[in-house]
Amino acid sequence: RRQRQMCIRDRCISILLCQSLAVAQTESDQSKSDNEQRRIREVRVLVEPIYTAEQTAGSDWKGFTDRAHIYTREPVVRNQILFKEGDVLDIQLLEASERKLRMFKFLNKATITVVPVDDQTVDIEVVVKDAWSLEPGINIKGGGGLATVAAHLIEFNLLGYGKKAFAEGTYENDVGTVSYTHLRAHETSLHLV
């Protein structure tokens, strides 16, 4: 009799477990189908400045650099995201787009947020924070009567279009002055001697 009671109890536990798993699976499927049904109504892009208003108020240098900086243009951000208005909401595409935006040296951060509108549509907010995109550099070498000084300037977000520009100048003193400048924007090069 005791063995029969244990068998009945085990069956009841199995039935309850199966039912709770089925309910959980149904809820998961329902949640997934709800997301698959939702469409993107609007994509809003916001490009934040390098420094906040509080930061620029306390520093003349930060205020100057923030005013001198040309912000990343909205189409540059839109060209990098993997979704658009009218698409079905896909969280994986949103996460991949966020990772893609974070790879750029001219952006400090990127966040993508889903804002529910109703049962069928959502809005997407893409917020990126610009970074200082001008990088200077200098290289000094010397020895054996030869001294070389090279300086370069790299802009990673030329005029806010996400294009890279590079300029370099070199001075060598072994046989007088030799000057060389290399300018490159995007995929084209220009050499000046």
C-alpha cells in the first residue's frame, strides 16, 4: 500500500511538472510571438555632445573643444544600424547595431532603447555620445648625425561624416631639409613634396 501511495504521488508530481513546463513554454512562445508581431514605427537618433553643460560650464577648455567639434551627422548613425522603420522588432539586430556603433573611435557610447507605443508598434531610440576625434602625434628619432622629426594629425570623423583624414609631415637634417606631407581622406591619397 505504501509503495502504491508513493507511485501515485510521483505521478502527481510528474503531471504537475509537465503542466508547469507546458505553461512556461506557452508563455515563452506567446512573448516571442508578441515581439515578432511588433513593428518599428519610428527610429529616433540623438547625438549627444562630448561634454555635458555642467562640464563645459566649469572648464574653458572643455567649452572650447565642445564648440569647435563637429558632431556626427544623423545619417552616419542611421547607415550603421541594422533596422529601419516598418521592420519587425528583432532584439538581436538592436544588440548587434549597438555593438557596431561602439566600434567607432569617434563615438564614446551607444545605447538603443525600445519604447512601446501600443500592442503592435514600438519606437526605437538610438543615443550616441560623440568623442573627441582629432588625434595629434609626434615622433622624434636621432643618432649618428641624423635627426628625424615627424608629426601627424588624424581626424576620425571628418566634418561629422565618419570619414578618416590623415596628414603627416617629416623633417630630416642629414642633407638639409626634406619635407614630405601625406594627406589621405577615405580611400584617396594625395602626396605633396
